[in-house]
Amino acid sequence: MQKFISYRFFKFFVCGVLSTLLYVISSFYLYKLHVDQEISSCLSVLSSGLFSYIVNTTWTFNDRMSKKSFFKFYVVTFFTSILSSVEVYFAKTLNANYWECIGLVVITMPLLSFSIHRLWTYSHQTTQCDLLS
């Protein structure tokens, strides 16, 4: 079971990297097309988020897309975004530099997000054995 979860987390990680690349590339090209930076960022967040939902649902968690999982996915995404901002705020109050804040978010948020998705968004796939491993 541990190997299965590790492989699933690896797939989640790959999806996150691809989603981030999609965000960077799309926001760059939209900005180059003279789309306002805030609008290009917003459109890029939406497109990379949709990509992330589709790939994580179908590939990482081997599930079907539904309105319910879509809603849960975005609730988790919103929650972890707020939490990462709070995390950075507290790290800065402890005099953490820019890269330490980034490192903290990069280490903690994927683990937290994966765990919440595994236990809530795609909870119908979680068995009692999964919770104990």
C-alpha cells in the first residue's frame, strides 16, 4: 500500500510541476500579447487549475470527473492558497527570507494538498487500510 501511495504522490507532484509550467508559459504569452498582467495571471491560474483538476482526477486518482469532485478540488485549492499565504506571513515575522518562505510552501503545501485530496476530494477511494498507512 505504501508504494501505491508513494506512486500516487509522485503523479500528483508531476501534475503540480506541469500545472505550474502551464501557468508560467500562459501568463508570459498573454502578457506578451499585451493582456493586462493581472488578467493574464487570473486566466493562467484558471487554466492551470482546470488542467490540474482534469489530470489529477483522471491520472493521479484514477477517478471520473464530476461536479462534486470539481467543487471539492477547488475548495482544497482555495484553502491551501490561503494557508500558504498565512504560512508565509508567519515565516516572515520570524525573519525568514524570500527563498526560505518559498521553500516552506513548496515543502508543506503539496503534502497537505495531496493528503486532503486523498482523504476528502476522492474519499470514496480511501479504505480503512489507506488511513492507517
